[in-house]
Amino acid sequence: MTGRADAADTSQADINAEIGKIRAAYEEAGAEETQPRLDYPPYRSSILRHPTKDLHHADPETIERVAPVFGPQDIDPLEADLTIQHSGEPVGERLVVTGRVLDGDGRPVAHQLVEVWQANAAGRYIHKRDQHPAPIDPNFTGVGRCLTGPDGSYRFTTIKPGPYPWKNHHNAWRPAHIHFSLFGTAFTQRMVTQMYFPGDPLFDLDPIYQSITDQRARDRLVATYDHGVTTHEWSTGYTWDIVLTGSRSTWMEPEDDQ
């Protein structure tokens, strides 16, 4: 990329120094930022992931006439369990993640389509572009979906994903995370975010996570271990609420990142 070091020649120490410099400048400025910076130099491809020209606006009415409308008849409750989609048991730590989808005033968002996708326990996606040498689990595809209930609640049973390498810089690794997609009533309303697990040692090293410069905003992406959700001799449990609007809204990926 123009004006930036090649990823293979950039060390984690270089990335850490860039993150530290940006963090110090942010804290000195004293202006709160709750969303990620679109151009965040430690995240090397961010220069290509945000618009540099005016967006082309589509007519939403035209799009919505051909976009799907989701309802209970379209979603099987079994789709929310990512551990039963094949003939055998997937490898890894079984877990339940549950929470509520809320608006900025704390009101539940009911009948919201929620989709998830993730790497397996070894940090491998079922995707032809993921070729790093970690095993593919034949009993885990890593995708699921559900509709929120009247109280805005969702619930997934899955396997804890592993961290994985990526090509941002030399020896770059992503913290374990689950991707969440929320659709509203049409594709034009889609929003995408990521949920992380508490205490991950890769947080400080990850430029995607660190592109949200405010610590309190970053914390809203981290689930909470919940022993009340944990099931005896079956699965651990986590809770994570998704807030769509307001000052405490959950970070959503820019449209070009999706």
C-alpha cells in the first residue's frame, strides 16, 4: 500500500507502537469516540475498506420489493444450535451465548433475524480462502441463525472458536470471536459486528479490536461469562447484549467491510 510498510516486513512490535501512539493521542485529545476509525494505520487494509468518494444511493423501495422478509416460518429453531448440524460431535468447548437485541432506549427488538458465523476450535473457517494449516472439523460448519423473541432475546449453542493468523503483519493473530449479523426486515438494514471472549491475551495486539480507540466502547464487544447460563456437565455460558442505537450502541462494521 502506498506510504505504508509491507505487511511481511512489519512486526508485532511495530504494530504495538503504532497502536500505542494512536491511543496516547486519543487520550490526550479527550474527545470520546465510540466507533472504530475508518482509516486506522495499524489495520493495514483499512485504507481500502472505507469509502473515499461519495456513496451511490439506491432507492430503498425498489430494493425492498425484491428483498426477503423474514418470519418464524423461515427459521427452524434447530438452526441456532451449531453443534448438531452433522452426524458427529464437533471438537472443542461447547458453549451457549445468549443476550438481547435492544434499541437505544433499552426496548427489546423482537423478531430480528440474527445470524452468526465463526471459525472452529482450531481457528479454521470452512472457506476456500482460509488455507492456514489448522484442521477442518467435519462436524462443524460454523454458521447459525435465529429470530429474537418478544423480549429481544437470542440464544445460540456452539463451540468456542480458536484464534487464527491473518496477513495484516508478520505473526498477526486475531482474538477468538464470533461474527454477528442483524438484518432488520430487509438486506438494506443489515448490520455486522463481532463478539469477543473475556480476558483474551490478543486484545492489545489486534488492530481491528484496537481500531475502536475508546476502552469503554471496546468493552461492549466482550461477552460476560455467566454461570447461570452454564449447564451442568454440558456447556459453559456467556451473555452479550447488542444495542443498536444511542451512546452505548454496539460497534457495527462499516458497510464496505461486510
